[in-house]
Amino acid sequence: MLKRLEAQWSRHALSAKPAVVYPVAVCICLLAGWLLAVVASYLQDRADLQQRAASISQQLERQLSLANVALSRIDSVMPGNNCDLSSRLLAAVVQSTPHARYALRQAPDGRVCTSDLSRMDMPPAAPAGTSLSLRAELAGGSAVVLQRQGNGSSMLELGAVSLATILQTESAVVAATVRVGSQYLTADGEVRKWDEAMVQGLNRRVGSHDGLLEVVVQQPWVEVLWHSLLRRLDTLLLAGLAGVALGWALLRRQLARNSSSWEIAQGIRNREFFTHYQPIVTADQGECIGVEVLARWRHPVQGAIRSDLFIPAAEDAGLIVPLTRYLIRRVSKEFKQVALPPGFLVSINIAAEHLGMPDLVEDCKMLLAVLREKKAVLVLEVSERFPLPEHQVTHRVVQDLRQMGVKLALDDFGIGHADRNYLRRWGFDYLKVEKGYVSALGKDSFKANILDGLLQTSRQLGVQVIVKGVETQGQQNYLSVKGFQFLQGFYFGKPMTLNHFRQWLYSGITQDRVPSVAAMAAGRSEAADR
């Protein structure tokens, strides 16, 4: 999984220009640092709001507890025919209770006495037991009203403005309110209608006084984000330094010259890669029946870079597929200029991961169109070093390619772990034997014996064998006598440019290739029959 993510990163991020990579790396780190600061600020603000809400709730609880004690004292006052004594008792309760400004007692028979004879507010209807309400229309301003029903009715009115001082916070952006039923008390002492939509941003809620009220403290999200920048400048500074370090690493360490991923991506954009062609010939007469397309890189500073250096680097960086696509397009243009014999093989190496991509079918269409005009055959080579992905997409891609007439070859055969089941499952048309087996002839009897038994295995599986690495006439004679049909190696031709290959193909070295092509087709038919 990590390798796949790294490949995706290399394929997209490392293919950008240096002027883009550096600021992008810095911005990514700054964004990560800012997000970290936001998370830290969010957690800190949430804890602060929770503490603030709890503190307000505790202060209100103390005040209301005193009010409940006063309400119990009011319950003990029993109005008589003359309210003078009862009024004085109620006034004494009001004077001794913080924030209280009015008290009322109603007897079970309906007689009412108050602490202020100038007022005769009837207690509002309330359920049995103790209730709490906010009222804005009372004389003297808004109020918090405690009321108790049972053995008559008792009521104590507290000034809302004096209680609202508890809600005032040091921050201008942090708002604290007390909700009671469908109303709420603001820090200015105003009583308003409650609307849940008013609660926006980061908020914390704490219930109090047996659930009769709820303290709500909130802070807008804009302020939370802004505070994250102001309070976490150290985090942003470290993130900026990390971004600079990352950008420097991408540009200097990971993207150094020679076969680095950056240079490969630059080479693809600047068309520094080109193709060489190595002939595939018949074993008996050495007549060319196909070519293998090989990638070459002419670096503007380092010059020619060996393929055994930049191919693994491109695979590790996740750039082997873009490189292959570039080469396929280049071959498509080049072969428009070449006349090919019927049945001529054009073999291109692809990565195992590329064969698992549906885009490969589209990648091959342009080259297939060119080869069909010349009655040539496209062969895709995959190395035995890396097993093909065992999933439905790969099988579907292989099936679609076969329907288009594309052949499949297993390269580097003999150094991997391909068994008969693997060969049958993927239905390879060709096996390209690793060149080490040819170089071991006369030296390593074990490899020689394996090479001798390969023909029988290939006939049983219905595949044709191409032996690579032939460098001497003795090797050619040995392989021809053994019954191998197709060979490839420096003895017949080294990898060459298109112009050189075109001259070589139509020089006097290769005459009358039609019998060879017919022999190749007959070999395919014979293998298929078996």
C-alpha cells in the first residue's frame, strides 16, 4: 500500500516543475501545521467554554439555592385578614435575599399578600412543585421568577439584570446565555424568545438547578480559526520550516541528477528518451522476423544513461507506465516510415502493473493501427521477475488485447517463479529465455539441462520460445540443432537506431524473408495443435 502511494506521489507530484514543487511542498506543510493548530485551538477553546459554562452554572446554582431557601420562608407566611404583618415578613425575606426584589404569598383560600403593597401581581399559572421562568413585562424590568405550588402559591422575583452580570465574559466574542424553557436571558439582562438556530459555532451546554435552566456558552467558528493562527504561531513557524526542508529535499536529495525520478519525468517531457531496435531472427538461417523495442536515454548533462539504471529507477518512482506510454507513441510515429514483412513481430516491454490498467488498451490502439496496415503483430513483454496482478481487471485487459490481435510474451523466463499453472492461466504466446542460460552452455550443465527440457514443455503448453543472449555462432548452431526456432542476441545484431535498423533490415544480409515468416506461422500452428 505504501509503495503504491509512493508511486502515485512520484507519478503526479514529481512530474511537476521545480518552481511548482517547492512552493507546493511549503504550502502542504503550512496547511498541515495550520490544521494541527486548528485542532489544538478547538480542543483548548472547547475546554475553556466547558469550564466557563460550569463556572456560570455553579454561580447561578448558589444564587438560586439562596432563592429556594427564601421561597421556603415565604411558604411559612400565611396571609390573614390584615396583610400588614404578612407584608412586613415578606419584605424582610426580600431584603435578606440577594437580587430579590418582590415576593408574593397566596393562601389556599385565595387571600394574597405581597412584599410591596404598591404591587399586586397575581402569580402566573404553574405546575405543582417548584418552577422557574423568565419574565420581561414585569415592573422594574425583566426578572427571574421562582414559584412553588402547594398549600397555596408562593413566588419570589429576582432582578434579571443583577443576575445577568454572572453571564458577562472577558472576551467580546464569547457569548453566554441562560435558557429557561422557550426564553433566554442575555448578558445584558434582556429576556428574549429562544431559537435553537441562534446557537452557532463552537458551543458548550451545562444544565443546572435540577434541569430547570441551561447555561449555553458559544464562540463563532471564525474566531476559533482566527485564534488558532494567533495562538499557534509557533506551530505555523515549525510547519513553514518543515515545508522549506521538504522542498529542499525534493529538489536536492531525492531529485538529484542522473537516474532520479525527477530527471526521468523531465526526460519524458523534454523527449530525451528514444528507441533502439534489436532483431529477433530464425535459428536456422538468421533471418529477421521481428524486433524488440528498447528504451534509451540521452541525458543533456550526463550523456547516455544505461537502461539497467533508469528502468529500475522509473519503476521505483512509479514513472514506468508514463515512460512506456511515451515510447509506444514514439514507436507508432517511427514505424509509419518503415515497410515491414507480413507477420513481423514488434515487441515492447511493459510493466506488470501496466497490464493491470484498462488504459493499456487505449495506449496500444495507435500503434496497432500502424502495424495492421503493415500486417505486423504487436507483442507485449512482461518480465517474470514481477508476477501479474491476480484480479479481474488484469484478466479483462488481457482478454481485450487478445481480441485486438495483441500477443503476450513472458520475458526473462527462467529467473522467476512461473510454473505451468501460471503459464496456462495467462496464456502466453512466447517465452523469452533469460540470456544467462545461453551463456552457461558448456559451463553449467544444470542450466543446459533445463534449456534442453524447455522445448518439450513449450510444445505441451502451446507456446513458442525465443532464446536471448546469443553471441557466438557455436551457440546458434547448438540451439538450432536442439530445435529452437527463434533467437536474439548481439551475434545477429545489437540494438540500433531506426535508420540503422531500416538499412540493416533491407540490406543484403536478409534476403527472402517470406519462407521464414511462413515457418514462424507454421510453428505457431503446430504448437497450437499440440
